[in-house]
Amino acid sequence: MRTAIVIGATGLVGNELTRLLLKDSRIGQVKIFVRRKTGLSHSKLEEHIVDFNLPDEWKKLVTGDVLYSALGTTLKAAGSKEAQYTVDHTYQFNTAKAAAANGVQKYVLVSAGGASANSKIFYSRMKGELERDIRKLPFETIHIIRPGMLKGHRANTRTGEIIGGAVLGLVSRLPGLKALQPIEGHEVAKAMINASFRHIVGIHSYSPGELFKLAELVSA
């Protein structure tokens, strides 16, 4: 019976992930670290309301078997690139560093398709720099999930994703372009869980096209 740790539990992917983990008979406890109450209630759930700017206050609590990292925000919601970087990179890296120091063996990160530390695009570079820094941490296994355009219900509508999703939905019907098909948040969540139950070590990354297959796997 594993203990799962989740950050980003209030987001599109993180919320789906948390609900799936709570239903999973292989998971004995689900610890979530959030900035506000989620309203979730379950016998397996342990909710920690934290200030991610003050990791010394909560880092000793980041203990378990696998850390699922799905924290993120938008430039509009954050207000600046610096603020978005703090959420998408710094908060996630600090939590991962704490988990690794506490002996957590597995780490699963939601990154982004096209992530590259050398990208000229801010968002892609930010995600790439997080991947680069995470790879240096002493986890036994790291799974990097790189979805394309996400779709699903959000508390705050993202117009760009709606338009982009509609366009890519049409384009993906063309021969050889299925990998461009937008992916539902719950499919990404299933892929994260399936990745974490693979009996492999080392660092593994999954392209947008590979996630659809990974989400369908039935873990042993």
C-alpha cells in the first residue's frame, strides 16, 4: 500500500489525479499540499495547507513513496513571468528537493510538449529548466509527462486552450497527426499513475503521442 504525495491538487490534472488515487486500492494514503482547502473528504486523504514560499515549515512532511507534481498557473493569473516562474518552477522544485531528501523514491512530473531549457519561448524554457533541475535530484525513478494541449473542465476558463483545442482537434484527424490531438486532464492523470507503477528505474519521458497509450495501460 503506497503513500502518494500530490502538489497541484486543485488544478485540472491534479484534481483528476487526486480523485483517481483515492479510488486506487494500491494506494493507502494520499497526501496533498495545497494553498487553499480543496473541499475533498476521504479516509485516505491527508490535506496540508501550506505556504510554498516557506518550505522550511513543511518540507519534513513531504514523505511517502511517490511524489506527483502537477502544480502550475498561467501568465495571466500569475500577473508576471517572474510570478509564474515561481509557481511553475520554484515551488515544484523545492517540493521535489524536499521529497528526495526525505527518501521518496519515485517522482512524476507534468511538464509540457516542447519543453526545452534552450527554448526562446518563455513557457517552454521554464518547463525545460524545471526538467533539467529535477533530473539532478537523487530519485530512484523520474517520469516526465509531456502532454500537448490539455482539455477538460477548469474552474477558470482559458480561452486560448478552447480555441487551440478546437483547431488541434481538427488537425489531428489528418493522417500521421494523431499525436497533436488534445488530451483530457483525466487521461494525463491516468498516465501519471500508470507511469509510477512501472517497474523501472532511471529517468523516463513521454511525448504527447505516447501519453494516450500510457493512459490505457493496466498496471500490474
